[in-house]
Amino acid sequence: MYAIGTEEEAGFILYHHLQAQASINSWDYPEPPEGWKRLGSGCYRVAYLAPSGVVYKVQGRYSNDNDRTWQSNFSEVQNLRKHHLKRFPKGCRLPRWNSFEFPEGKIVVAMEKFDRLLNSLTWQERDSTREARIRMLGILDDVHDTHDANLAYDDKTKEVVIIDWGA
Ligand SMILES: Nc1ncnc2c1ncn2[C@@H]1O[C@H](COP(=O)(O)OP(=O)(O)O)[C@@H](O)[C@H]1O
Ligand SMILES: [Mg+2]
């Protein structure tokens, strides 16, 4: 694991999220705290960007029955742990990540921030990443939800990086 993020920031955003969520319509996601941004959300998690530049993912809903299942932060951490010592093919890599566990088993995942997802690439860039993507999925045959909003592109190194390891 390449440690990133702090327990303080993870705890701060978790408790903000839980508190703010309790006061809004159950299908909305809370506004971020001052100085933070909400980067995106999928069906399961909300990604907040801290003032420090680190992404923190909290679960959209924490409840006893979905905390540890498919697409949860728990399952993301299991998958990252499982694959992080693997040798990745050229043109792709793991994100820097970390995880923090809070009372009642609530997990927050920290991750390096990417400025672009694969769905924002030009056709030319898309062509240039095709082979790396196929090679990477070849060694990760148990990671299934690899659509373009779950993959990022590192502009500096021109590498493809999976950001959603929930499945
Ligand atoms: N490391 C990251 N860098 C930039 N954006 C991110 C990052 N992690 C998540 N996001 C944004 O948040 C969205 C939801 O995160 P994701 O992990 O895919 O959650 P879900 O499991 O709900 O699909 C992503 O599609 C993306 O827009
Ligand atoms: Mg996703």
C-alpha cells in the first residue's frame, strides 16, 4: 500500500457525510463541507476531495446489510489488498490508496486524485490506452465494473488506473 490521506480527514468527512445525510431527502447526497468538493458519485459511494488534494470515498448509505457486500468500501479494500503486490503490465498501475476504519466497521477509502477519467479522453488518447487496458483487465479477471467512469488516466505518466475496485 502506498499510504495516502490521514485518519483525521477521513473521520472528518465520514461524520460530516453521516450528519448531513440525516437531515436531507434520503436519495440526495450531502453538500461538501467548506473547502471540500464533491467529485462524483456512483451508485454506491460518494467521492469527496479534501483541501489537501486527497480523495475520500464514503458509502452513499451505511447500513448493516450493505456495509460489507459487493461494491462497498470493504470490498474495494479487499480487492486493492489482493492486487497491490501484482506486477502490472506496461501502461497501467494501481492508484495510491489507503483505508481507515471507524466505529461500527465504517470504512473510508483514501485515494490519489485524478484529473481525468477515461470518458474524457480524445479518440487518439483512447486508441493509445486500448492495449494497456486490455492487458490490465487480463490480470484482473475478478474486477468487473471497469466502465470508463471507473478508470482514470494519469496525464503525467500516460497510465490507465482503475479507481473503482468495489467489484
Ligand atoms: N481517485 C479519484 N479521482 C478522481 N475522481 C474520482 C476518484 N475516485 C472517485 N472519483 C469520482 O467519483 C465517482 C464515484 O466513485 P466510485 O469509486 O466509482 O464509486 P461507486 O462505487 O459508487 O461507483 C467516480 O465515477 C469518479 O467520478
Ligand atoms: Mg464507480
